[in-house]
Amino acid sequence: MEVFDSPPDIDAQWLSRDSTLVAPDLIGCTLVRQMPDGTLLRGLIVETEAYGLNDPAMHAYRRATARNQVMFGEPGITYVYLIYGIYHCLNVVTDRATVPSAVLIRALQLETMPDWIDPQQQLKPQRVAAGPGKLCRAFKIDLTLTGMPLLPGQALWLEHRDFQFQQQLDQGKSSLVQTTRIGLTQGIDLPWRWYLSNCAAVSRKG
């Protein structure tokens, strides 16, 4: 994959691949959140899961609905959904239009601590965004942000890995772990989850 000294933004063309190719490549990339007042929050993506065509665990497995319609759209769009009526989850739509495919962003390593995080949570900064619901809460991501293009100037966008991160991977100083996905009742044997090894911000190891 391409690597840059000063990482540019990830575009729709880069995301127009199978989710199982995009998901591991997103590890080490940066999610940027621009708040309404212009404040920027940044987090290193350290854990992802892929969901794709003919995948029984994917929301769009059976048919298109009002909820999952965005998954059939162009790559580079956000798909946010609510689980248990409490937790939001952020997905990046991948592949090509009409092919339902997305990558769930499962965990971030935050660059700075948002002001609104509870002081008790701040005592364990690596765990503040260690899970899909946690990272959405930390970045104030909710259903109002679904169906949005991931572009600079918008509420959310992505930046490529920097040179240093890629160099550490290439030299074996860090590595990615591939394993099965978490919290599913279907498609549980598919090894479509990736995370950065030896990273305290990952939601769960193994």
C-alpha cells in the first residue's frame, strides 16, 4: 500500500476494494473528527472488522432496508448504526456501488483526550476508545453522521498511515493479528478481524 511522510487523506478510490482488503490496511491510519466548533479530534485506528457480500453477519445480507441502504452506495461513505439502543458503531463503506460491503472501526488510540470524557475514564486513556461504542462516544458519533462522505471539511475523514508506522511493520517491530470477529451469532468462523498487536487500546485480544 502507499505510504507518505505527510499522510494525505484517504479517498473513495482507495476504499473501492473488498472489505477484507481494506480492513487490515486501515490499521495504522487515522480517523479525524471535526466538531461543530472546528475542534479536531484524531485517533489511530488499531482494530477493524470486515463485512462483505454473502456474509451472514452483515446487516445487508438479506436485502436492502432503510437502515442499511447506505451500504449499497458508493465507497467512502459512513454507515453508523445503533446496537442495544445505546451504543453507536461507525463503519466505512467499501467496494463498489450496489455491492454491500463495509469495515467496522472497532478501536482507536487517541492522540488527545476530549474535554468531555469523564475524569475517571481519563485515568485509563488507552481504554477510552477501546471498542466501537466507546470510540463513537469519545468522538460524539451518532446516527446524524450516517451516510456522510469521508472528506476533509466534513465531520469525519481518514488519513493514510505515516512512514514511521509502515516502517515499523516492515521491520517487524510491530505487527497485525488476524482473528475471528467478536459478538456475532453468524459468520463466527470468518477470520475478518484485525488488530495491532501489543496495543493497549484494542478492545479485546485474541
